[in-house]
Amino acid sequence: MNLKRIFLQKYRTDIFNTLLIVFLQCLLCK
């Protein structure tokens, strides 16, 4: 269960980082 929690936490962080990068790129495009 501990590994699963860590995995989900890292997965969530990766998604957040990806969205943040995409958002910043959109701002730079404008």
C-alpha cells in the first residue's frame, strides 16, 4: 500500500508538471 501511495503521488506530480509546462507554453505563444 505504501508503494501504491508513492506511485500515485509521483504520477499526480508528473501530470501537474506536464499541465504547468503546457500552460506556460500557451502563455509564451500569445
